[in-house]
Amino acid sequence: MKTRQIAVLLTLLALAWPLGAQMMGMGPRMPDMSGIWHPVVGSGGAYEMTDRNGTKSQIEMTVVGKEDVAGKPGFWMEMVMNNPRGGGQMFVKNLIATGDNGVTSTRMIMQMPGQDPMEMDMNMMGARRGPGAAGSATPSDIRSKADLVGSESVTVPGGTFTCEHYRAKDGTSDVWVSDKVAPWGLVKMQGKDNSMVLTKVITDAKDHITGTPKKFDPMQMMRGPQGQQGQ
């Protein structure tokens, strides 16, 4: 099942970047996960996403650590999602640094079920993905590309929140954000082809990636936990 496994990889890499950018323009369209960046170590949220076909999937997005980047504080943001092939969960974390132009992903580490963690070459990813990719700055505040609709009380499976409602200037999506949710404040997102709602506020997040990361090996992605080639 090589094609499917490659699609899984592309999905993971897309999810790992704060804006859900699409790797090389491929892979499924994922919701825009930006909002207003305010990371708190140990905090985050669990979400349910629904695509244009009504297919639902779950993902967790948490801040699991802090590390200096060029003398400024950076934060490790971890994404957790179920492995479509079964057998456990997949983990991806980015070291996010904040600069004058927004946030930048400076490191990316991923771990598949039963495999060692792998660190991506960010220079390679930036070159292959083009503008807006990992290694280039992305706005840390949705207000730079959206208009305020108003303040609203929003009830989602994760609770009821007083949110600021923003509408993208290009009309493609509406986002509801609250300072009670880290790291992006995201409570609800409604796009033309997908949606996303908070199902749980997480306050005790821990780093799931264990072991010393190795250099990314695409062939390892094609093998199962016992090193078997996927069918």
C-alpha cells in the first residue's frame, strides 16, 4: 500500500505546520490551524475535523516543551493523530520560533508506531514546498488576514467559550478563538470544504516522542513496525 502510506506522510507533514500548508501541493486538504499564537507548556486541545465528504478524524495539538532558538524562546508544538494503517498513533512535533514577521518552524521530528523518531531536513522541505513552507515565517496572529465579526459565546464538545469571531478577508473561512485555549486559541473553524471543533482542553500535555531522532528515511516510512515492507 505504498500510495496510501505516502499520503499518510504528506498528511502528517501538512498537519505539523501551523497553517496546515500542503506539501508540494499534494495530500488531503486540512483545516487552517492558525489563530492567535500564545503557547503555554503543557497545554493544548483535542479536535474533531470533518472534511467535505463528511469524514471525521481526531487530532491533538499541544505545547510539550520550550527551547531557545537564536537567543529567543521557542516552543515545541506536538500533533497527535491516529495511524490510518492501524496499530497506534503518529506523533509530529515542531520547534516554533517567533520573529518580527511571525512564527517559523525551525525543527520537525516525527514518530510512527513501532519506529524510531525521525528528524526532517528543514532546508529540503523549504526548498520543495516553496513560499509559506517550513523555514519561512507565517503570521502568528490571524488578525493580520481576517476581520473581526464580533464577540460570541460558542459551545463545542470541549465546552462553552467567549470567543472573538474572525472572518478571513478572502471569505474562505470563519474562526472562533479564545485565550482559554493554547497554543492558537482555536475553538472552532468553518471553511468551505472542512470544519474543526475543540473536543477537549488539555492541561497536562506530555511529549510522546521517545528516543534519539534519526535522519529522516523515506524508506522507513514504507516499512511496518518489524521492518516489513508495506503491501
